[in-house]
Amino acid sequence: MATWPIEISMESFNEAWTLEGETFWRSVFEMHKHKMEIKNPNIAIGNLEKIFSATFTLANSKGFQAMSLRDLSRETGISMGGLYAYIGSKNDLASVIEGVLRDTIDEIIGGLSSYDLEPLQCLRAIVYGEIFAMEKLSPWYYFCFMELKGLPREQQQQTLELELRFEGILLDAIHSGVASGQFVCNQPELLASQVTAQLQQWHLKQWKFKLREIGKQEYAQFVFESLLKCLQYSAEGIEEGNETAAPSSEAGQSD
């Protein structure tokens, strides 16, 4: 049986990447343990989950800038002294959130370059992989997008660079397809920006898609097929076989 990213499905993605539960929080600890006083993962993992889950809750209810570490202490039940063993400041919190999102995109989307994928396969994996991954990390994504203006300038720049990094990966796949004669594209930078905006729409306007009973598979296929039309890729090419086919979906599929 084929695995991700050859097989494009939520099941194959989940088998390849764990973005929830203890395994995920252990990876968060490993990424940022050098900034923490607590070095024992068995102690840290549970509290990290409490701290970041409470941060997202408070940021959504009152805004990150209005949130204080004392608010976070009350929400988590962790003393102020205990919090400082994990984070030195609110800016440290924002830095870790941006870092987790950046590392995840680099590993899942940037890591596609290590596979021997045709440009079409690569674009498909980029679109579906971004939707699958950011759905799992929805609170992290929403925080970086909605709290951007209130973050320190350095972190604002890092968040903007995250978007440009993703567009760069898209551009590499588009350029590869143009060079091989599979795609035609006169404005690849604008096209990459358009796809990025379509994906952002999905993550930030979930209420609208739920109202219209549009599921993630259906939306991912729409973005992918729209991209191929812009690249003047023939519809017949999508249907040639499993190795090039866009995954099928049912309208109104629930997630």
C-alpha cells in the first residue's frame, strides 16, 4: 500500500505525521527545551499542553496583547513561578508558537523535496498537506495570523517569512513543471500568492464552509484543480491514473 505523499489521504497523512497527543507535545518540548528551566520531558509535556491551550483560549477571548501571565496562571492552575520555568515572557510564548508552525511547515511541506515527485504530484501534496497539517494545528495557525500586528517586530517578520517560505515551495514546484513542459505560467509569483490566499481562506473562514457543507477534501480538490487550470494542465492528465489523479471527494463531506 502506498504511503504519504504518494497516497494522498487523511489516513496516509496521519500515519506519516503525528500532530496531536503526547507525541506532538514531546516534539514541542524537544524543539524548545533549550529555552526552558524544566528539562524532564515527563514533567514538562503535560504542562506545556496546558500553557499553550490556555494561551489560545485567552487570546481568542480577550486578545493576546490584553492577556497577562497572571491570567495564564489562573487559567492553567500553574503558579507564576511555575510558568517562568517554561516561559520567560509573553514574547517567548509567541516565539514558540511561530516556531512550531514554521518547523511543521518546513518538515511536512519543505520535506517533500526529499521525495522523487513529479511536479504535479508535488503540487498536490503541497495543497493537501497544508490543509491537513494546518487543520491539526488550527489554534497555532489562527494565533499567528490574527495576532500578527501585536507581536514584536522581529516576530512579525518571522511570521511574514513563514508565508513567503511556503510560497517559495509552491514556486519551486511550478517552475519545475514549466521547465519540464507540463505547465504554462507567465506569472508564477502571483499564482503562488493566489493559492496561499485560498488556503488561508479555508483556515480563517471555517464558519462559511461549514454553513455551505464543504469539507476539507472537497476544498483541497477545488484548490488543486483550480491551480492546474491556471497552469494550463489538461484535464485528461488528472485522470490518467492513481499516480497523477487528484483524490476524489464527496460534496458536503463532513470532517
